[in-house]
Amino acid sequence: MTKIVFFRSGGVFYGFEEQGHTGYGEAGDDILCAAISSMTMFLINTIEVAYASSVDYDIEDDDTRIRVRAKAALPEFESDDYKRYAVSGIMMGYYCQLSDMLEEYGDFLDVSVEERPYED
């Protein structure tokens, strides 16, 4: 099962951590794992390239953990309202997409939200 915990501060989505393999299919043929990986990289690339903001992320292949955080989503780090809303909005969109996927893939996917301040 893949567990994804989203991070919010003051109700604003700014990051997430994914851990584990979905187990939906064999390694290399797991379409659910491929979809999650693709959406994660889309989010990172969009924030970095389209929104010209840095994203802190760590990918640990040995224990299948990905941690993604974007300071630009939070008002204490980003003064540009449009950029802030765009970055937090794409994070929230990812959360909504994964939440929708729970209906069909709930045995292979766990999605939750934690309210916590940003930590370097």
C-alpha cells in the first residue's frame, strides 16, 4: 500500500510524503504506482518551471519514500499572492485527485492530511 500524507499550515497545502508500493500490480507493471509517480513529477516540474519556484524534495528508492515541500505556497515565504495560490492550488489539486482515486483503489492507497508548520 502507498500511504500519502499531505502537509498543511493554516489550512494551506504546501507538501506531502509518499511511502510504500501500492501492490496493485507486479513491479514494472503497476499502473497505479506509475500514475502516482507521474503525477508527483508533474507537480514538481510545474512548480519549478511554470511557477519559477523552488521545491524541496527527497526521493529514497531503498525505502520507497518521496517527500515534497514548496515554501512558495505559504505567506511567510512568498509575498506574491498569485504564485502562492498557484503553488498551493496544485498541491490541493493533487490531494483531490488522489482522494477521488480512493473509491477504486482504496485497498492500495491511503491518503491523509496533517496540519503542521513548515520545517526546514
